[in-house]
Amino acid sequence: MSPDIWGELFRFDNYAELLVLVRNSIIAGAVLGLTGGLIGVFVMARDMAFAVHAISELSFAGAAAGLLLGVGVVEGSLAGSLSAALLIGLLGSRARDRNSIIAVLMPFGLGFGILCLALYSGRAANKFGLLTGQIVAVDNPRLTALLVICSIVVVGLLLIWRPLMFTSIDAQVAEARGVPRVAVSIAFMVLLGLAVAVSVQIVGSLLVLSILVTPAAAALRVSASPLLVPLLSALFAIAATVGGIMLALGGSVPISPYVTTLSFLIYLGCRLVGGARNRGRRRHRAPTTDLAVR
Amino acid sequence: MPSRRPSVAELTEVRPAAAPAGAPPTTVLAMHGATLTFGERTLWADLDLRVRAGEFVAILGPNGSGKTSLLRAVLGTQPVTAGSIEILGQPVRRGHRLIGYVPQQHLADRGTPLRARDFVGLGLNGHRFGVPLPSRARRRTVDAMLATVDATHLATMRIGDLSGGEQQRLRIGQALIGDSRLLLCDEPLISLDLYQQRAVSTLIDASRRDGERAVLMITHDVNPVLDMVDTVVYLAGGQVRTGPVEEVLTTEVLSDLYQTRVDVIRTRGRIVVVGLPDGAHEGHESHPRGARG
């Protein structure tokens, strides 16, 4: 790699001063990591990674429309992702229906967003930022909005944690045991919509999966404990967002590649660790015997 | 296929496997004239059934005859068109704490962040809101259930990594935990090898032997549980027959149910049914045309 490119990617001159300037961004990244890491566990348990991508495209469309109409990017992206999440939740209770609805929504959202951006005559940086992230520009009102939304998501998740896990694993048994399946699923979709909308603000709609899916997938590689998986997932997501912001500080490249690369490297590491551990366990585990039942 | 009103099904009075000395066993489930129709189609009508604690009931019948709907009606997730269903003397309602349910097998995937012990524990308080907090009493209850279903050695394994038979035992543990009084199983032996079938059916049988619990089990093949079953509920063509195996699984009864000559042959301790109408063959889940009742 030539020194020029290296200098574009990483530069640590006056680092301490820069750090003060991006204090808001780092707080935003950490809170977002916590939120994304926690909800990611359920995205994996419910097998909804594809749905997250569709919601983020609609969130992008909403944000672009918000920019064009002057309503505001945050408001627009919230409206877009919430309506997408609810549509997917209401129409796609079965995986097959869900996939087709997602495939229908995704190109529409992307196309609509591009249309809005094409009509928008403002600053070009805003346009690009919606797709690939724009974390450096987190001012105080935006940080407040993000903190409020993320708290709603985290508190909401903690409240419905057990029944949500139950319906994710076996909806029929959960329903038989008295879990209000539809209400819990819709509540989850709303929380997911909120989480996607705030993630779009930071990493951009194209890369939301790196916060909402990759950390949880990585955590699942190394553990199956219902306590450890969410903790690790949140930790990985925070490491990726905060680490990505700190690495990107001096460079002149957008923030997202740093976040996504860190997230990917963590996943890779977890795969290696998990793989090695599984091989070890298989060697130790006695030949499978389904013992006679008492 | 036109649906016909069945002749009055007799109220079953069946001997429990192990009644506690003295008092007669409690009635866990009572159905009176229960009828389920979807539009023009009658799945079953005038179903009278009394199931007592300690009893093992097998639900048989061709595909589409309403076996799963019957379990769902008992669970309260499928309202009946007419008649009544009572659980322990109370009308059915959704989310009854004393009913354990094992729906048709579907395997957990690796993306499930649960170990075997967590999976069984969901049966205890998975319906409660909030985050699960560790508790010693809960841990003991789960440990005891893991031992009952012979899964102590699997406790910390990822649920998605376990075999079909192992997962099925854990699902039964999840349904039994919390002292359920009625266990509903939908084809629990399907896609298991003979050894696992034996292990799972023995487990289900054992769960009612103390006389506290009744079992309702859908099965396409009665033979693996032939020596355990007290009562058979046979659904076919909109009609129902209930009674002991030797009274229901006969050439006369099945011929009458299917409106065609059906031979029931007992050979080497097994029951073989010959001459079922096309599409009504037992044991062929993938048959393209299930006999619709």
C-alpha cells in the first residue's frame, strides 16, 4: 500500500483535539452498538437478516423524502422504517410470505430514495451520507433524538425479552402457553424499525447489517448461553462502532468502511474460535447414545 | 367428500393405567358434542370424550381429518363450532398453565441462543414478561426435568446442535415442566429412528403413570404405542369413534367409517390396516391427496 493511501486511511496527528470534537459521535456509536447488538440476537433467532436490509432501504427512502420535502432526515427515516417493519410484520408472519414481501419492498424503497435524491438540490454530502453514513456530523439535538430512541428500543426489548424468545423458537408452543404472539411480534417489529432508523443515521442504509446482524452472528459462533450471547453481541457492536469512529478520525474516508471491517473481523475471529472449540468438544464427547428412558 | 352426521359416539369410560388407591381419578378433559366445521366441511361432529388422569389416548385418522385441529381446540386456539370442552372442570381458554403441548416436529436452528436447559426452562416461565433472572428454585426444577427426560448430559449443549430425538425429548420436558396435567403431542415419533421412537414413546407413557397426568397423542401409526394406549379416538370422513383399541380398530368399525371394505389384521403383536381408500393411507404424510373428512 502506498504511503498516500495509508495516510488517507489512518492519520493520528492532533488526535486528542480531534477526539474532543467527535465526543458526540463516540457516544452515539456506543449507544447504537448496544442497541444493535441486543436486537441483533432476535434478528438472528427469528431469521430476519433479510428483513433488516429491506427495512433499511425503506428507511433510506424515507430519509431521502424527508430531505427533499424539508421535513427532516430523522423524521423521514423513522417513518420509512416503521412502515416497512409493520408491513413485513403484519403481512409476512410466515417465512415464505415474508421473503416475497421483502423482495417487493426493497427495490421500491431504493428506487424511491434515489428519485428523491435526484430531485434534491441541496448539499451533495447529505445524499451520499444516507447510503454510507455520516457520523461526524452528530450535533446535540440529533444525539438527544438518538439517545431517546435507543432507550425506547433497549427498554422495550428487556420488557418482552422472554416471551419474544419463546415465540422466536416455537410460536405454537408459546401461544399455547399464553404468550400473545401477534402483539409480541408487532412490538418487536416496531422496535426493529426504530433501531434500523437510528442505525441508518450512523452507518448508512447499505451497511446497517454490520451493526444489526454481524455482531449477533459472531456471538452465536462462540456461545449459546442466553445471557452471554446478548452481552457479547452488544460488546462486539460497540467495539465495531466506537473503534471504527476512532480509527476513521484523521482519515478522509467515510466512517462506514471502518465499522464494517471491524465488525467483519470480529465475526471472522469468532468463527475461528468457535470452530476450534467445536472440534475439541467433538473429540471429548462420548459417542452419541440416546440412553433408555427411565 | 360430503360430510355426514356420525352416529352417536359413545362416551368413553376407560380404565386408568395407575389410579391412586381410593378416590376415582379426576377428569382432566371432557368434550361434549364438540363439533368443528370449516364452511361446508365438517371435520368432526358430536365428539364426546372424557379423559381421566393417568389415561393415554391416541388420536388416529387420515390426513386432513382434523387431528391437529382437535388438539388446537383443546388448547383453546381453535374455537369449536358447537359443543363444549372442559379442562379440569373449567371451559377451555388460551394459555392454560396445566396443558403441555408438543406440536409437530420442527428442528431448532443454530441461530437459537439457547442451551438445552434454557429451552426446557422456557416451559416454566417463558410466557412471563421481563428478563429471566437466575433463581435457585428454577434451576432445581429444570435440573429435575432434564433428568426425567434423560438429558442431563445435554444440559449445556446448544439446542440447534442436538439430534432430532434429543430435541424431541427436550420438547417433551418443556411441555411437562411446571406440573402440567394434560400432555398433547402431535406426531411426536415422526422422523425418528426405531430406537428413538421407543425412547420418546416410553417417556410419554411414563409421564402419566403416576396417575396425575393424561396424554393425548396424535399418531399416524398406532403400533409403536399399541401396548400403552388406553383409548383410541379415530377420526375419518367427518365421523368419530372412540373406545379401547380392540373395539375401535376392527374391520367393522373402520369399514363403516371409511364406507368401504377395510381389513384390520392383527399379526405378531402389530395392527395392519389393509384396503384404506386412496389417499387415506396411514403413515404416508407426504401423500398428495389426503382423504378430506
